[in-house]
Amino acid sequence: MNTPRTTSGWRAASALAWLLPAGLVLGVLTSLLVVYLAQALPDTWSHALLRKGPETVTRRCLQLWAVLLLPLLLRRTGWRGWRDSGWRDEVATDSRGAGWRDVLQGVALGLLTLGGLALCTWLCGWSVSSPLAPDTAVPLTLLGYAVSGAVVAVLEETVARGILFRLWARVWGWGAAAVVSSLLFGLVHFVGPARAAFDHPAGVAAAWSVLQSTVTQVPDVPHFGLRLLNLTLLGLVLCAMVWHTRTIWLAVGAHAAWVWCIKANNLLTDAAPNRPWSPWWGVRGDATDALACTCLLLGLLIFIAVLHRRAR
């Protein structure tokens, strides 16, 4: 992906360096305000806001501030507007229909890879069929998973790869941009406080407790190192797809299929109860705690690199 450098790499790095902690602090303070206000509301409203716990409120507030601060980051990184979001091939003179072909190829690739890994885990006995409630409409549920997977893929790929990765590739080069964006993509899956951090009374102590927990509890997540490695590799694979095709269509298709496979796997299977955690197969439905997933993603990364080399 040959991209002209449009702004200073140091300017882009400095914007990222101060916007990340700013978003973290603002997200924590906003979540504390929401939590304490919710406790003063009638039970119906309080339950609706805190149903999934105050730590979930913090994660939602962090996501909100990430969206609100994103324009400042884009402005300092040379973004050219919504047409500069990765959906168009700026090199090809005629790319009609290429996007939809890339989406279908991405879906097929996603189903073949993560779907195949889930099937192997089940066949090898590390997962078992999950009992379903009698009123579960499996076809409609799976269709809903497809819709939600498509929405997640479009939003995340537009922001993470279509905008941020491509912008950073212009100022840092595609390799550094892929590493930074993929590492951030992996870390955001773990950022959030523990519920016990909200035990302090309102005030500075409570804010510091939640802020500290949001950052320090991240490495305490079970199998954190392996999961971060796999999520970072997943981001690198998606960046490689954008680098190879010059658009995000292929990445959107693969991302949507992977989300569907994870949701379907969680619905239809459970970890085998009589087997401990296996470093090769893991126990999670998304396979991020499995070395088999690591090998799969590395293989995909090499495969895309070989395809790109042959295409050149």
C-alpha cells in the first residue's frame, strides 16, 4: 500500500499519546457520575442502568469518549473526510463489483478458518454440544448473529482499519501502523475496572480506585498474554487484508464471519466439563486462549503476504 505522507509522524504520535489518557480519565469520571446518579433514581431506572454492573457502565463510557475524541485525533493526523474511510480503492480506475466479491471471499475465509477450528475442537472432545432451551429458535438466533456480526464488522473495520490504520500508514509506514493499531485493538478488549473498585465512597478516592483498577487489572485477566497475542495477530491479519486489497471490504467480510462463528460456537457448544484448560485448544468460544488459534492466524498472515507478493 503506497501512501504519501501527509502530516508529521511525531504530530500523530503526540496526539495519540495525550488523547488516550484523556479519554481514560474522562470515561472513568463520567461512569462514576452515571453510577452515583443511578443509585439515586427509582429502582426501575437504577436497575436498567446498572443491570450489568458498574464496570460495564465504565466500559460504555470509555467507548463513548473514544468516539467523541476521535475527531481531534483525525484532525491532527491528516484525515481527508468520510470518503477517506477505506471503502474505495484509490488506485484502481474501475473496481465495480470488486467490493462485494471481497466481502464474500472474506466471509468464506472467516467460516473456513474459525469455523473449522471450532469444529476441530468439538471433534477432538475439548468442547461438547450445549443443551438449548426448548423455546430457542436456532435459525432465527443464528440469523440475528449474522446481522449483529455485520454491524460490528462495518463499524470496527471502518474506524480501526479504514481510518486509523490507513492514516497511520501514511505517516509511520504500513508496518508500524499495523503493529500500533493491532496492539491497541487487542488491549481495548481488556480495559475496564473490577467491580470491587466501586466500593469506595464518592470522591477523589473513588475516582482513583476505578481509574487504577481500569489499568492495573488488565494483566490479571486469565491467559492474558496468549489472548493479547491472538487478538493482536487478528488485528495484523485484518490490516494485511486492507494492505493487500487497498480497501476494507475483505476485512469486513472476514470480521463479520468471525463474529458469527464465535456467537454460534458459544450458543451451540460448551467447554468439556471433564477436561482442564488446554494450551492448544483453550476453553473460550472465541479461541483466543488457544495456541491453535495462534498458528491459524500466523498461517493467514503468511498466506496474505504470499498472495500480495505474487500480485505485485
